[in-house]
Amino acid sequence: MKFLIINGPNLNMLGLREPDIYGKQDFAALEEFIRETCRAEGVEPVLFQSNHEGAIVDAIQAAYGEVDGIVINPAAYTHTSVAILDALKAVRIPAVEVHLSDISKRESFRQISYAGMACIKSFVGLGFEGYRQAILYLKEYLSDKT
Ligand code: DQA
């Protein structure tokens, strides 16, 4: 099983960025956590981070026919990007949304998730663990389908 794991804008600034909200661990630690989780679960990860909306759309389109599932934290684009929502809908690859923080308990502009509308499940407010839960959920979902 091959999963594309997408991290959106400013997540590359983890550690430095609002550590009281996003934690003190940096982005390299998050990527290592994801790789380790995938190793333990026998999943092949393709890690992608970008600060650019179009690059994320391109990565989703390029995943068509290449990966079995997508784990996505679109970061700020969660709340603005119909383009990312449409890309997820276009490729119809099962996708799970992750947010380090609990967006449902934050500012009102974070309450809407466009990408989430194309996802089979969301994990919020669990920090790095949310990515592990997403990978496990997706793996189980895809195993049940085969
Ligand atoms: C985030 C939540 C978003 O609202 C924010 O813009 C981010 C990170 C999270 O992981 O909690 O950049 O997606």
C-alpha cells in the first residue's frame, strides 16, 4: 500500500511556529514520525510539503493511479481552497484529513474545512498522533475494501 502524505503551508515551520498551539517538535521530527509509522504498518510513504496551493493541486493530480490513499493536512488552505477540494474529488483517492490542533475549538474562520468535504475521516487536535491515526484508519479502510 502506498500513501501520499501532504503537508501544507507553514507546517515546515513547526517547532518555531506558535509552539503553544503546534508543539515544540520540528517538521523533520514530524516527517520521521510519519516514516516510522508507515514502516511499522508496512505502508510505503510519499511525503510532500508545499507552501503553494497550486503545487498541492499538482501533487494530488499526479497521485492519480500512483497511490492507494492520501493523508492531508492542508494547513491554512483547509479553510480557503476549493481547488484542493476539487482535486481530491477529481482523483477520487480515499483521503483522510489531519490537523495538529483542534480547529473546531479555534477562530471561526477555521471552522470550515473545504478539503474535509472530500475526506472519509478527519483527525484533529491529536498532534503528531493524528497522522498515525489517519494512516491506521486508511490502511484498515483499504484492507476492508479488498
Ligand atoms: C492546522 C490548522 C490550520 O487552521 C492552520 O492554518 C495550520 C495548521 C493544524 O494542523 O492544526 O496551518 O492545519
